[in-house]
Amino acid sequence: MMMPAFTQALSILFLVLVVHQPNFTAAFHVPEGSTTTTAAGMISRGGATEKGVLPPGSTSSHRFFKSRKPSTTTTLKLSSQQPAGGGGGDGGGGGDAITVIDRDFRVASIFLLGAVGFAQIPILKFVLAPVAGLLGVLFLVQTFRLQFVCDAQAFELLNTSKASGENILVGGQNRWTYNSFVNYEFFPKGWIDQPQGPILVYFKETQTPKDQWEKGPGAAANSEQAKEKGAVPGQAHFFPALCNTQQLRAEWEKRGCSKLE
């Protein structure tokens, strides 16, 4: 049933926030000098926002409260975008097209509605209702703030509210080349192709220096038990599914990102 899975996802998210908070929040920075577009048609360069016009042939993809089905994306042509260091090669893809993945408000809606539902149950309204409500508000704000970007070389998480920054946990930009991916998944499994969509996005990469892999969720993701089950060593990342995950999956598949079956 959906409720046990929702409760399980809520528990996982709570653990990510409390136990691995640096890794969860670390990705929400926009690197210096990067260029993105916002829903209002502004062009943001490393935090400095100026009004501009999208290049010919570009279309805005920021449609709120929409389904997770792949749709037209915002595509920019930026010759200044450079591949991230440490990954090697061109990371897959071609050209210099940048795709901004659509925002998706379903996770925020699920938790806000879940908070309302829990508030109607006496035994849950003082525990789960506040937690689900706070997470719902957090995800709503982060959905507006974050941009998930795929260019020719790498996947990048951008925070439109910050001028610059590095990953708090392991350092470096929140940008990972496609050929450094060793696995990715959407949790709960199977929800990505269902109407409600997944709650969490997970991926593991080897671009981060090896001596950092045991930090945060990497300790469990690289344990001997995980390796015995077929896990490939690397740095693990989790973030809430605040974008169109079907579209993100299609981009990662198109770019040749590795995935364990």
C-alpha cells in the first residue's frame, strides 16, 4: 500500500536531514561564473541576475504543478561552460547545449497533504504531522530555489539564491561528469513510473577524491555488506525529487550514465 511506503520514505528523508545534513544541503549552491535561466526569464551569472532574452530556439520549461512526463526543456547555448575536473573525458553527450530539468512540486504536495492527514489522527498529529509539514515547506521552498542542470559534460545542482559555494561535506563544485557515475536510482523503487512519482533521487560517482567517499552516506554505501551485494565504491549523494525525474532519468540515460541493475 502507498501509506507504508510513504512512511518509509519519510523516515529515510528524516535520517538524511538529521544524520547526513551537510551532504543533503551541500549541493544547494551555484558555482561562481555559472549561467542559468530562471522562471521569470532572467539570466543569472554566478548569483548576479540580469534581465535577458533566451537564445533563438530556446523555450522556457518552468511550468508549475505539472506531471512528471518528459516535456520541452529550456536549452541554452553557452560556449563558456567547461567540464568539471576529476571526471576525465567529455562525460558523454555532445555540443554545448544545456538542459534545465523542469521543476516538480509533487514531493512538497505529498508531504503537505500528508501533514494534514496525520493531523487528523490523534496518535500521529503531535509527531508525524509536524515533521511532514516542516519537510513539505522545506521542499516547497527548495523546489523554487534549485535548478537541476544537464550540459554536454556533467550534471549540476544550482541554487539560484546563492552567489557561489562549494559542497560543504567533501568540497568542490556540485557538478559531476557523466562518466564518473557508477549508479543511480529513484526511491521508493518503481514510483518514478507512477502518478505520485519518487521521493528521493540517489546517485554515486567516483569524481570526488577517494579519501572523501566514507563521509556522509558513503560509509554505508561503501560498506563490505554493500560491496557483497554488488555495490561499486564511490561517493553517494541523495536529494529530494524536486524536479521532473522522468526527464532527469531520460537525460542520464541519453548521456550514458552507468546504472546497476
